[in-house]
Amino acid sequence: MAPAMMALRWAINGLVDLRRHPTASDRRWRGPLILLALVAVVAAFSLYNAKARALLARMDDTLQAGLAADSFAALPVELQALHSGDFLADASGTYTLEWTETDLERFIDLRPSSNYSAHSAVLVRFANGQSLVCLYPDVGIRPNCAFRPIPSAIPLRPYVSDDW
């Protein structure tokens, strides 16, 4: 945050200093425009890759169809073939999606033996506390999904070791 705050402070100082000089109106906006360009570059690099965007959109469509279903037969195939859990009982209306390609060993039981290297997972955290994991072997292949507890990236309280 320090570099971002320094850049913002630099731009604000430039505006305040140039406000007293009416002839420098073109120079007044140079700092904020440079700052805006830097933010745009940083934002462009923070986007998910094409595979992640496709899987997140596919998972969102699957979840929307599943939440609209009123019976097991009306569920999408991905949600009918859950390894554990019942989508109609465990899912709630609001959720967040997270895509990851790291630490997939924790989902070893969802990995098929035919394709073991190009996996990625979409983690769904429902507002009711339930979590759904869908492991995608590839973009076009049906995922293996299961309800299971997934720890949040932000802990509820700081971790304090009992080894004191």
C-alpha cells in the first residue's frame, strides 16, 4: 500500500501546488493522468487468465441453474453427480466463487487418474457456511464436485500457537 499511497499523495500535492498558477492548467492534470495510467496497468495484470474466467462463468451458470431447480432431476449433471452432499439441501442463494490451481492435493479424491496435471478448482462458499469444491480436469470436461469444509483465506481470529 505504501507505493500506492505515495503516488496518490504525489498527485494531490501536484494539484494543490498548481492550483495557485492559472497558466498551468495543462500541467495540473498530468499527475492524475499518470496515476490513472499506472492503476490501469496494475488492474490489467490482476485479471484472471482466460481459463479461469471461462471456468468461473461456467460454474456460475451451473449454480444459477441448480439454485433455480426444484427437484433432483432438474439439477445440472455436475450437481447431480456430487461425490458428497446434497445440493438442494446444502446450497443457499448467495455465494462467492474462487478459482485456484494451487494446493490441489487437498482434493486428491476428486482427481481422475486419466488427467492428473492440468487441473484447476472452483471453490464455492455459500452464505449458510457450506462450501462446494468442483475440480475441473480441463475447461470442456465435466467437473468432479463435492461439499466439504474449506477454510477461509481470512481467519476469523488470529492464530496463536499453544506451544508457549
